Amino acid sequence: MTGGPVKPMSPEGTAIVLCEGLFGTTGGKTAHGLVRHTDRYRVLAVIDSRCPGRDAGEILDGAPAGIPVVRDVAEALRLAPARPDFLVVGVATHGGVLPQDCRSAIREALSSGINVDSGLHDLLGDDPEFAALAGASGTRIRDVRRTPPREAMHAFTGEILEVTSVRLAVLGTDSGVGKRTTAVRLVQGLNASGARAVLVGTGQTAWMQGVRYGLILDSLVNDFVSGEIEHQVCRAFREERPDVIVVEGQGCLTHPAYPGGFEILAGARPDGVVLQHAPARAHYDGFPGFPIAGIEREAEIIRLLRGRAPLAVTLNPEGLPPDQARDHAAACRERFGVPCCDPLRDGVDPIVRHLRRLFPQIPG
């Protein structure tokens, strides 16, 4: 394989991220991803009138990111050195519905000559009011989740068997549990250690973070989902010849509303799975009547589907004090006999070392 990490894309411009009422909750996960990492934009501020004046990174991870949380678009414009290029809709609601609380900010952005990018299922470009404002101001609305034409989609072919890169999938025990963040950290950790790794994104936030290879799984006609996953993995292999390809998971195998992991296992045919888990969660996010199946059942389903158990467990410690989070990590290591860590607090070095033991062809 060729050496050196994949070069990030150049930012398209500056952005303010709209997360009204949801920053710091699972409904703000798109905004969270952009605060933590994005190559597509240079983020100037996050909009949430519940917590203005604070640093977005301190709210998320306890460490400043240099990105202020502001009350509204007007405050973001006052603080910005120049007019931002984009307003990015950073909420991730059930069903991809635009909250009414976000409409005024979008109106103001378009009226101020700011382009709007959205990853919701509600297509803002089809909204008569927003379309008229964009037309009048000469701005652009990009609906990332707009369904691609069928002639642009790919069916599964079996070409995945030609990919010699180690393929990893990051699956989870729930939606909104941190799979994408772990996938990004794994790619960064592998590249920093001397391997060449690339990410295949499967959701709108990964697109907004500037992933070079990806699809938006829940916007595709179902017959093409597995084929699109295969196509993007194969494309990454052909163009980059990486040592490792990491595929971002969606939902979880047992989720009543988002069981997207099945297509990822089918299309990417991963050599290994990293399983992301939030021990404090009792019910699926947004579905209080549905108890989570749990890490052991999820791991067993993965073993049955792919013939091997997860090779590592990563923890989301939400709702747990540090000592309990450490206890859970130790219990997972004992129970499953694999590395277990919190990628944000602990880093991913234990997993990278374990991968090299399992796959000696990974350099470093």
C-alpha cells in the first residue's frame, strides 16, 4: 500500500451552525460533529439561544474549541469578521423534520446573502418561502438528503471481494450513540500511527465534515443501499489503495426505526466490527417504550451475521461519572476479551495496536 495519510479537502468557506434548542443533546449530533471536526467548513459559531456566551467545545467535551455559542444569526454576524458563507442546519430530528424554531434563522440567513446547507429529510429547497428568499438574494440551498436519481445509483455486484484493504465497520447499540465520531477518531489514529486509512461516510453529517467517500444511506432506494456501500468502499480502494477502510455505521441492528447496520455488513463485508455502546441508556434514543437489546445481544447478532464477534468495544460515557465509565470499560474488556475505551477521553491507541496484532499487514 502507498504511504501517508489522505489529504483533507480544502474548506469551502466559513459557516455558522444552527442548533436551536438542541445543542448538547442527541438531537444536536450534526452540530456536535461539526464542532469536533470538519474539513468542509471553518465553523465560526453555533446558534442555540439556550446557552449563549459559552464555548461549544466546553459544552460537548469539557475543552474549549474556540467556537462560541450565540443567541441568533444577528449575533453571529456581529461577531464574525466577515459575512459567513454558509448557515448549516445542525439539528438531527426524528424523521428529519425541520423544527419550527429554526425557520426564522434560515429566513434571516437567506435574506442576508448566506447560503444554506441542510441534512434534513424536509427539503428546504422545496419550501416556497425559502426558495423565494434564495432566489431574491442569489443564495444557494443544498439539501444533502435529496434522493439521487436512480441512474446515479449502483446495485451490488460482488466487486467488494477484490478489495484487499482491511475493512472495518463501526456499528452501535443505538442511534446517535457516537459511531461516526469513533470512526473519525479511528481513521485519525491509524493515520497518525503510520498507516493509511480512509473513512467511508454513510450519513449527512459525514458529508458535512467533508468525507471524500460516502453515501447518505437513509436517502437511497432500498434496493441500492448495499450496492452504494460496496461502490464507495471499492472507489476508496481504487483511488487511494489504503491499508484500512473504516465504514461509519447507521442506527443499530436491533433498532426498531433505524436498522441500517444490516446493509453495511452486507455491502462492505467488513473484516472486523467495532461496537459503540452507551452503558447508561436503557431505551432506544427517542423511543422510550423500546428497551435497548444490549451489548451482548448486539455482539451476538454481529457474530452470527459476519462469523466473528466485534474486535473492540468503544464507550459513550453519557450520564456516567468518570469512575463508573472506567468500571464499565474494565467490565467490557473482561467480558469480551477485546480492547474497550472511550475514544474522546482515552483515544483509540489500544484499538490501533489490537488491529495490528489481528492484521499484521497494517504498517506502523
